[in-house]
Amino acid sequence: MKWKRVLLCVMVFSLLGGSLLFADSVNEKIRVLINGKEASDGGYLINGTTYVPVREAGGLARWDNSSKRVMVIKPNVHIFLFKGDTVFGNVNVGKLKFNVFSQVDSLSTDVAAVKVTITDPSGQVKDIQAQELSTQKDNFWFRTYDFTYDFSRAGKYLIGFHIKENANSSYVQVAEKVITALNE
């Protein structure tokens, strides 16, 4: 009689273990790369479909509980870099005085402020300029003041354009431009 209990326990545990293993393979955690950068939260593969957190799309994400919908707001942003009146993309290692011109269109909601940042190759972020917006438009231009920056070593530097939905929210990056610093 004892061996029947042992056999029953072995069968139950083997079925549970197999079910847990199957459930884990259905909900597989995966790495997600967006434009070559790994998404911080990754994603999930469930029944052959990939799911990625909507905040990884690079815009403002709003949840509307009454309609059970998520709205992602990601305006179209073009970033131009100016040294005086000359547009540039690559620089030599060293200090450079420049400004950033951003053209924003297809903005479907009001935003409280914008900010431009620069990130060096090691990931250090420095604010170039932030500004609150007094009028709301679906398209506008934003030009920073002249800014002197030390491109201290060769590599890729990222200019980021950020928007802030309201006074209580955080800035969200919605566009970036790459500057490559070269050794002379």
C-alpha cells in the first residue's frame, strides 16, 4: 500500500514540474534591442508573440482607465547642430561652442517643458538647456543658446531631446542625434 502512495506522489510532482516548466517556456523573458540599445525592461515571448513595455517606445505613455487604452505620444523631432551658421555632425576631440536647433511637429498633446542634453561615450549626461513652454502648438522650433562642450575623447556623443508633460512629471526622451568625436 505504501508503494502506491509513493507512486502517486511521484506522478503528481512530475506532472506539476512539467506544467511549471511548460508555463515558463510559454512566458519566456527575452532581451530587446531598439536601434542597437538594449531595452531596460526587456520583453516577453508569449505563445509566439513578442510583448515589450510601451515606455520602451520612446515617448510619453498615458493610461486611460475608462477606455482601457494606452496612448503613446511621440512627436516627430529633427535635431540640427550649428557651429555659428554652419551645420555639423562630426567633430574633432576638444572644446567646441555650438547650439542645438530642434524642429518639433506632430505633437498631439500639450507639454509643459522641453530639454536638450548631451551624453558622453561613458554614459555621463549633461543638460544643455531646459525651458518651460508658455504656448502650446502641434509644431514648434526650439533653439538652445550657444554652449561650450569638451569632447574629451573620441567616440559617440548623443544629443537628446526631451519633453515633460506637466509640472509633476519627469522628462522623457523622444529623439536623439549622434555626434562622433574623432581624433585629429
